[in-house]
Amino acid sequence: MVVKEYGGFVQLEDMHCHNCGSARLVYDPERAEIICLDCGMVQKDHIVDLGPEWRAFDEEQRERRTRVGAPTTLTIHDKGLSTDIDWRNKDGTGKGLNLQGRLHAYKLRKWQRRVRVSDSIERSLALALAEIDRITSILELPRNISEMASLICRLAIQNHIAKGRSIESMSAACVYAACRINKIPRTLDEISRVSRSSKKEVGRSYRSLLRTVIPKLSRIPPAKPLDYIPRLVSQLRLPGEVQVKAIEIIKAASKLGLTSGRGPVGLAAAAVYLACVLLNCKKTQREIAQIAGVTEVTVRNRYKELIDQLKFTITL
């Protein structure tokens, strides 16, 4: 439900009045009611406030008054539910510990690390999730990709699918699978480049995931050239008109069946280059090929195919 401030109240969107059908509904926190501004009918009452009973006016007060920790996450092998002993060697009042206290805290931290990882499965999971976090950080992928890749990795290790394969290749394959599921344009070359495994090993691990774990979670759609065009245009710092024209070219080529059997990245790069030619934007095939991660020959061949087949359908 989308909410926004409205004259001291909170206006609710995507809801309508049961009496007059108006969309001007507000939530009154004082009365715990949802009221229609047009007819005055109370839609709901006695609404339970799930927020905290205290107020905070800055971040320091919020941290001091909160009584809960961070939310659970799949990116940590114990889901973030274990106790974390601080490394700063200070007591509850902020004062530094003496020598005996520091030695005691060191022993507690050491045993805490040992207790958190109890068996070989948890040890492998901790190493794999750390590798996933490293890869997603380097590629600047969003948080949901880390969560999805961590879920795939958990299922693979729990079902003993990762046995016989390196943790690095399996982690990279999980990141690639999460990108494919969420339609994030990242190629296998890009992910294997920042991984500690070769592209061949990452591809093998991904195929094993594709046969076992991934069908239980979601269906992976085939990669489309349209998914790569916004990223190419952004990295090449081209105007928005180039992106619009490149999308029109790909849609026209798809209607004629030119996209089947071709690599989506190379076809997207050729469409961007053709759009640059049509709109007089000075970009060479070499520049576009380097950003797309394909060869100039691929861009040139796809470009010639688009010119030959679409010369009567593209309006200049």
C-alpha cells in the first residue's frame, strides 16, 4: 500500500471507499481508523499499530532506544541469529577493558568463531556465502541478488550438489543464476572474470544447478537483447534517443525472426551501433564491442544482418 502525508494524516492509495467509491482515504493514527474524506465513512477501526511505542528524533536516539537486532538474512550462514562479540574491547559504559578483560574477550571471540561453524556443511556454506558477497560487491549488484544467490547456494550445499566442485565456481554460478532469474543483464564472462574460477568451471556448476536446484525455485527466462540495451547505452553515455531507437530495431528484428539463434549481447551491441549511425552519434564498433564484451567481428556481422533485413522497415 502506498502512503503519503496529507495534512497531518496519512493518505492511503490503491484503496477505495466502500460507500462512495472515493480514493481519498486517510489513516488517523490518533483514532486508529481509516476514514473517507468525501463521505466521512469509517472504513476500518481498531487498527493495531505494529510500530514501536517510542519516538526517535535522530539516528542516535533510534539506535539507543531500539531493543531488537538486525533482521535475519540469507547472506550469513547462521542467518544473523548468533551473538556477535564486539572487537573494540569496551564495556557497557564505553570504557576500555583492562588487560585481564581484554584477554577474556579475546578468548570469548575465539570460541564464538569456533561455535558458529560446527560442521563441514556450515563451514562450506560460510565460505560460499562470503564469496557470493565478494562477487556481488565487485559487480555492484542489488541486495535481492545476494539474497537469491545465497538461497540457491544453501539448497545446493544441503542437497550435496556442490560436492566435487569448487566453492568458488559454485558461488559464481549461484550469482549468475540469480541474475538470470531477476533479469539483471550480467554475462557469464563478467561473473567469471571477477570469480576465482575459470569460465569453464563456472559454466559446469551453473548447468548442474540448472538441472537440480533452480527448477524448484523459478523458471529462468532466456536472455533477451532488450535486457542489455539500457546498460550499454548507460555505459557508453549515449542520449536516450539512442536507447529508444535501438529498442525499436530489436523489436523489428524480433518480428522477422532475426533474434533466434543469435547471441543477445552481440545483437544488442549491433542495434546500439545502428542506432548511433541513424542518429549521427559518433561511436565506433570497437568502443561498443569493448563495453559489450564481444568482438568487433560479431558486432559487424550482426550490424550487416540488421541493415540487409530491416532496410525497408526502419524509418529514418
